[in-house]
Amino acid sequence: MTTDNTYLGKIIRVDSGTVEVEVSNDIPSAAPIINGRLYKIGQIGTFVKMPIGNITIYGIVSSVSNTPSKADEIQLRYNFGSRFLSVQLVGEKIGDDDFEKGIGTYPTINDEVHLVIEKDLFDIYGKRDEGSIEIGKHSSSENLSVYADIHKLVLRHSAILGSTGSGKSNTTVSILKAILTDYVGSRVILVDPHGEYASAFPDAKIFKINDATNPLFIPFWLMSFDELAYFLVGAKPSDDQKIDYRMFRDLVTNFKKENNVLVSGTVDRNYITADSPIPFSARKLWWEMNWWLNASFTTTKKDEQTKGTAVIENDGDFENLIGAKFTSHLSTPSTSSPHVSQNKEYFAYEKKILSRLKDSRFDFLFNPGNYKGVAGTKDLNDLLNEWIGSSSKLTILDLSGVPFEVLDITVGLITRFVYDSMFWGRSETYTGKKRPLLLAYEEAHTYLNKNDSSSYSKQAVEQVFKEGRKFGLGALIISQRPSEISETILAQVGTYVALRLTNSGDQSIVKASAPDNLNSLIDFLPALRTGEAIIVGEAIKIPSRVRIKLNNPRPTSDDPKLVEAWKTAHPENTENYKPVVTRIRQQKF
Ligand SMILES: Nc1ncnc2c1ncn2[C@@H]1O[C@H](COP(=O)(O)OP(=O)(O)O)[C@@H](O)[C@H]1O
Ligand SMILES: [Mg+2]
């Protein structure tokens, strides 16, 4: 066997999962040519194999040295020119069976170690299993496709990590395209904070704020009461002791209870709380508060001041945020009718709500188009059908117009609503486990930050990572700052697609969280070429260095084209900036 032209050397040490190999001095060249191909001996990241009877064990070279790892062996073995390889064992192949991850039989001292040639790689990668997608080509061979197990990639969750410009967006497109092309029943929601993916997926359904065909709406009444109170008036759950907070809660509960006959079905009033996702009008909420604050009454007694005793001139127009008008009371405290309102509890809230509602940047939440739930309008079943029931399979939620201060709650609401739909749809034939769903989060570090203890989106996405699998919900996070991402999320990531990563803090996070204990491959991260990835984890047979193909059409980066812009001269014009200032004032395009 030692005459075999793939012979590399012998095992001199075996640890759990790692063996040390002494490269034979008889090897004529450090780079033999086998079947016309050049193989570099002992290159880090390359495979070696150890044939033991009819079992072949495969490993990856993780370090190369000219001394063995234990000093006492130096005297025994050291002779100039020897090389010692540390090899991490990754899997085995028994007879003609397929390659399997993990080791059942361990090699022992003096076992032979051989180079892995292209034919062996085909044995490992070549066969495409049922239920896989092609993720790219092996870095060492253009002809060698690398496949990922789609079930594990989706339902055990995955992450695409890499510095800016390393090729994350392109990789995302590659993976999603492979899924959408190969699986007619697949479905994906892509959360796209920079609006860069529309160009890459002409067939996708794209929702965007103010879009003429598919405007993005995320009805505010999906918020729990605490979220709503915090967002509208800055109140915290600890304000529960205060009368104004409790009255606000009652008001919201009543609005929801009044609106229980809905397009998707009637909801039993007894089950409705301030947290139930039941539609109501935020404008009417404001109008009601405004009414109680401003009303005049025929009586001074607070408990007799009701809608029936008000002295009203007109109702105003809640849709246009015009309050009701009352005959003004004559003096304070008034001696004759009409009398001033004693209902001042909403005093602090009314103005805050009004300014929120007047800010048109938040219209996609507080003025959610036709999503009113009542007959002749849209209800949440329509929202679900548009997002996850459409035949286009991929829905892109373009959040580029979402103001930064509400990005967190927006992603949180989207995630929680989709999660709830999978949880409560788990026994249906068309959703839940019967039709799994992938949620992909681009720029995940911006809203899944580990240091943000009050993040709604982080809470919701963590729930997907922890429990989603049971109801057919998987997640993919895409980020250039893995070190900023919630550890709960990273710990649940089954498959890592790690592109070039230059920041050492980020590298160590990947090292620490990536499965398979393949630190040697992870050490490559700063040196990878654009579009090249180390893929490790559950969805892949063997940790691999993979080239991802460049897709066309591409995602568009929203980076300004600086050189072109600065090459053009821009003449002065006193008319400039007028519309800009008006937009700043109106907060509206
Ligand atoms: N697989 C690839 N092969 C060749 N070039 C690539 C590849 N992936 C990305 N690129 C190039 O790198 C640029 C940045 O890629 P992109 O996917 O936007 O990176 P990221 O999302 O990590 O910032 C692309 O515009 C493209 O020119
Ligand atoms: Mg990108």
C-alpha cells in the first residue's frame, strides 16, 4: 500500500477527534500530481483519508508543523524535513455506503494516511440526496457541487455571516433561489431593512411602505396593550397602578370588544382582552379621549357626566383627527350649564397620541389602509394570505421606509404574528407543520442585538429559534456583526455559512458557536475570497469550503455611487432644499 501514490504518512498520536500524522520522508514531492491534478500535501483545510479495512475515515488538516505536538517525541522522531499534521476527524464511509458524518471507528497508531483525490471528494459530495439544494461548488473543484439538506437548513435554523462586501446578500439570493426553484410548495418571508432584494427576485411579492400596488401595512392592533401604551404614550407596565393607565386599558379593551364580528369570524367577547389582536381605529381612540377632556355637560357631578348629558355642537371627524365640538362652559368652576368636564384622566395621553397619529411616518402602523376587520374590508386572514399564502412563494417585506425607532417593534410584530399563525394553524392542512415556512432576517444585528434587553423583535425571533421547528417555522439570519447578535439565537443556529470575516471579535463568536469543533476551518475566515464560504453544521455532510455563484439579477446595494456623483458638477440654485425642508416639516414625501 505504501507504494500507492496517495500515501501521505502514518498516524503517531490519537486524541478524541484529532489524530497527528507524520508525513513520510519518502514522498518525492510536496506537491504530487495525481491523474493530472496537483495536490498540495498538508495544506490546511484539505482532506485526508485513513483506510482501515473496508472503512475509510476522513479528516481535515488543521495544522502543520515541523515538530510533533509532544516535546518528548522530538528526540525520538525529529529529523530535519519531517512534517507533522494535525487532522480533525469528520466522518467515515463504510464499504460502498454513503459518506456519513461522525466517527464510529477510530484509527490507531501507525495506521496509514492518504491524500484525498478528486474521486474521493465525489464519493463524499457527489451524490445528491433527496431533499437537498445545491449551495455552491467546492472550492477545490469547479465540478463538485456541494449540497445542503433543506430540512435541516430551514428547520434547524441557519446563519449567513460575513463582513460587508463578503457576499452575504448574494449568498442569500443563491440559497433562496435554489429553494424556490426546486420546491413548488416552499414559502419564505424575507425581512429586508434596506430594500435591496426586490431587484434579485422579480417574481417575489414585495410589500413596501407607500407602494401603489402592495403597500406594507402592519396594523398597530397586533401590539399587546403594553407595547401599544409604550409606543403611543411612553407608559410602562409599572404604570398599571395609575388610574389613567387603567382607564386607557379599559378604553382599548372596550374598543376591541365592540368590534368582535370580523371577516375571519366572530370572536367571543369573553375571550377578548386589551392584548387581543382585534382591529379598532387609533383615530377613534384619540377622538374618544379628546371628547371626554373637552366635553361640556349639563351637570357638574362627575358620575352624571355621560354621553347623554353632554352639550355637544358637532361630532367633528375622527378620521381627520378633528375632535367633537361642545358649547363652551361659561366659567371655571361654572355656576350654570354647560359645565366643564370632570374627566381629566386622559389629559397626559391625548396630546401624545395625537402627535403620534399626525406623524405620517407611522401611518403603516396606525392607519393601516383597509385593514379594519369589518365586512367589506380586510382582516388578518387577508394579511396572512398576502404574506404567506401567495403563489409567488417569496414575500419580501421591504422595511426601507420604516423609521429606525420603530424597526424593532415592526420586526417583532411581523415575527410574532407569523409565529402565532403557525402555532394556531398547526392542525391545518395548508400551514404549520404541513407547510413549513422560512423567515429570513437581513441585517439581523440591527434589531436582534444582544445588549438590548427590551427588544421586541429579539424576544419574538428568539421564540422562533427555540420553538419554531415544532410548528414548521425556521429562520435564517444574515449579519455582518455576529458578535452583536443575541446568544440565544446563535446557540440555536444549526448551520453556519461563514463568509470572509475580518473582525476578530466576530470570528471568535463563530468559532465558539459553530458546531463540529472545526476551528481550523474557521481560521480561514479572514482569508476567504468574496463569495467563498466555510459551511459547517447540520445541513451539510462535511464542513466545506464552498464557492457561491454570482447571481443575476443581483440585489442592489443602497450605497450611493460616490465617484459618479462627485464627478458631476452641481451648480448653485437658491430653489434647492425647499421641498426637502417641507418634507422635514411634514415628515411626509
Ligand atoms: N459569489 C460571488 N462571486 C463573485 N463576486 C461576488 C460574489 N458574491 C458577491 N460578489 C461581489 O461582491 C459584492 C458584494 O456582495 P454582497 O453580496 O452585496 O455582499 P454583502 O451582502 O456581504 O455586503 C457584489 O456586488 C459582487 O460584485
Ligand atoms: Mg448585503
